[in-house]
Amino acid sequence: MKKLDKYETERQIIHILFGLVIVFLLYFDFLNPFSLTVITIIAFILFYVAKKYRLIVIYEILQRLERKEDLEKFPGRGPLFYLVGATIVVALFENDIAMASIIILALGDSIPYLVGNQFKLIRSPFNDSKYLEGSFAGWLAAFIGAFFVLWISGINMSIGFILLQAFFASLIAMIAEGIDIKIKLNKIDDNIIIPVVASCVMWVIRFLARLV
């Protein structure tokens, strides 16, 4: 087994915890589309000011959260796009779908690094920087997390239907995460791709189920 980079490992653990906190606050109605939008705007302003004026506390926090290249070019990129992705799905989809998709982001985007870079056995055919064992572990964690969130949400759905949604939402979101999706030459951030794709998959499954 390979030794993981301590700094990157801490980033991924914070990534998971950030998602769990957002879902917790959504579940107990402490967050909604409006409050998330306000928080995102405030975060953008703070990160911009932190870059320009090097605000001590905020900049020190960003140094622990961000990769060096992002810290210079776009400080707060990760947390900001995380909030943007969460805001989009909370605004457009049912609360249980939004929460499940954020869990898929939290686990599916971090576990692949923690597992894949620990073993480095089989490179992904879609992305040379990622490994299949990591992608599988990420999918499994995301699947279990999404199932749990949908199950505790109290929506009147059978276990089988919950499993179906969690399975395909996490699977397709992880496939999308493994492929660098770009608009022109700009890669779309995974923090937006994963929750939006996962939410769309669950919405489509429910829509088709109503037609049957």
C-alpha cells in the first residue's frame, strides 16, 4: 500500500464532513435555497477579499482547504463550488433528492482518492489520474450513503425503489466524476457535476415510475 499525502488526505476528510454538515442542516430545516444562496454569495465575497488582501484568519483556513495552485488563482474554489452545487440541487429538486445527491458528492468525490491512491492497482480507462478500485469504493460508499438518506427521509417509498434510485444515482454520478466534462476548454467542477447528475437521475427514475 502507498502512503497518502497528509495534506490531501485532510482535504478529503474535510470534504466529507462538509457534505455531512450540509445534509444535517437540511434535514433539520436549518438550511433552504435562500439561505444557501446567501451563504454562497458571502463565501464568494470573503474568498475574493481574502485573495486580494490576504485576510489572516480566512487565508489560513483556505491554506488548509485548498490546493496550492487554486489558492493562488482562485482561493476558495472547492468550498465555493461545493456550495454552488448544493444550492442548485436544493433549489431545483425535492429535499430528499438534494440531500442524497450531496451525500453522493461528499463520499463519492473523496473516497476514490483515499482508496485509489492507497493501493494504485488499476488505472481508470477514463482518467489516468484515477484508479478503478478507488472509483468502486467511492461508488459503494455513495450508494450506501444515498440509500440511508433516502430511507430516513420518511418518503413513502419501498426499499426496492429506494435501492434503485441510490444505485443508479451513485453509479452514473461516479461515471460522470471519472470523466473530465468540459465546456470549451474549461473543466466543470466535480462539486457541481456530481450532485446535479445524481439529482437528475433520481428525478428521472421517479418520473418514469409515475408513468408506469
